[in-house]
Amino acid sequence: MPRTPEANQRIREAQRARILESARIVFARKGMEATIADIATEAQISLGLAYRYFADKEAIFAELIKQMVPEASEGLQSLLEMPGTPGERLYELISGIVGARGKRQALEAHQLLNHALDADAMPEKTRELLSRRYQSLLETMRQLIVEGQATGEIVRGDPDQLVAIMSACLDGLTRWALRDPEQFRTYVPDARIIMRLFQPSRTEMSNFEAP
């Protein structure tokens, strides 16, 4: 009995997803030296079938980046609107970032991005997408820091400098996770420890609470 158009579409979507999943693994392992033949081997399909779905490895790479770095920032906006104090929302943001670094897929995604950046092989549109997404993250951090300073939860100081320190800290954790994932999973600091770097001293809190 012939397959229905819907069944054929499901098969095509599953095959395409399989190719992309295999490509994510291969690119993370080999960087931009990976070939579409390597991807086909990982996916256990013929090279010809891989070419039926993607023109070349660059097309596969571009699609992976789009999946990993979505255009919209609904998640960040939802974070700003969630219940709780600014300090609690900032904790949730940091906790989510640190927690993701210990996951295999997240590490492979970062390896993929680092390989592309090192090889200067990232399309300009993809660079712009990454830049917008990162800027949204920094703006969210800054807003929560400013609001947290107003409530006395965050140490006083230039918000932009505090954002720079926070982003540098998170970037360092990412590099650690990439360099030694097992050690990272064992010793990764809780987000509360990171938050302590940005909490005011008792003296500052007393001054804030004084009438």
C-alpha cells in the first residue's frame, strides 16, 4: 500500500533531523574540517541522500546555528516578567546558563560555535544573529542589575561594569566546560555562589535600609 503524502513528509522530516543531529556531533568533534561525507557516515546514510536534503556542509552548518540561536528572545522577556524580585530573576538567569553548560548538547553547540569563529567560517547573517542574541542577554542582565540595585539586592556600582564582570565569569565557566567537561560537572559552582559576587556588603545593606 503506497504511503500517504503525510507519511512521506514525516519520513523526510525525520531524515532531515537525523542529518542535523549527526552534523552537530561531527562539527563539534572535527570543526570546520568536517565534510558532508563525515556527516553522512555518522547518520548512517548514503552521501547521495545527504545531498538530497542539503546542498553542502555550509548549508547544514547554517541550519544548525539557526536552531541553536533562535532569532526571538521570548525566553528573556518571560524572565523579566516572571514573579519575584530582580535578584531572584537574575539568579534564575545565571542558574539557567550555568546549568546548560554541563549538558552534552549545549557543550557541542558551544564547540560548534567556537570552531566556526576560529575558522572565520561563519556567514555574516549568522554573525549578526549571534550578536543580536548576545546583546539581548546583556541588556537583560543590565536591567535586572539596575532593578536589583534599586531594591538593595545588587551591589552599587556602574551597571555596565557589573555586566562585564558577570559575562566574563560566565564565559570563563563555558571555556572550562569545553576544556574539561567531567571536571566542570563535578565542581561547577552553584549560581548562588556566583550571585554572592554581586551582593552588597552588610554595611551597604544597612545604609540602604536606613531611613
